[in-house]
Amino acid sequence: MESGTIIYFASILVCALAYIAFSIYAFLSKKPINFWAGEKISADSITDVKKYNRANGTMWLVYGICWLIAAIIGLFNIRISVGIVIALCFGIAILVIINHSIKKKYFKHRY
């Protein structure tokens, strides 16, 4: 195995583990988690903090698993893996849409 492949795998794996770690944090958090940096969400503005965090945690877990799959595929075929990683980068827009729907479902006021 080439050293470039190992470095690529390790880099993508770090990203995957970061997203998975954040999902675990979301599942365990008692306070509402934030999607945007600097965003402050009050527990009073959410109908069910546990369900809200679980929905966000699930979103980040699925995203992290996709990165993990891309890392594993990269060990065998780097071109396919790079394509997946590019798609995942553009997939941030999908996360924004999912986050918006989670907020619409769990916020007390119209979001």
C-alpha cells in the first residue's frame, strides 16, 4: 500500500471520527446542541431537548458513517473515494436543510 493512500485514509478517517464524536456528544448532551458556530439555543425554545438532540445526533452519525465508508473505499479505490468526499462536501447543504426541518419540528415558535 502506498504512503499517499495511508495518509489519505488517515485524513478522511479523522474527519469521520470527528463527526461521529460530535454525534455521540449530541446524544449525551442535556442542553440543546448548536448547528452553527456561535448559535445559542435556549432549552426553553425547544419542545423536547432529548428528541431534538437525538435527531441532530442521528444526522451527524449518518454523515460520519458516510465519511467512514469513503475512507474505507479509499483503501481500495482512491478515485471513487475522492468522488464520495466531494459529494459529502456538497452534502453540507443537505445537512442545513435537515437541520432546518429538525428545528421546525422541535422549536416552540415558528422557525
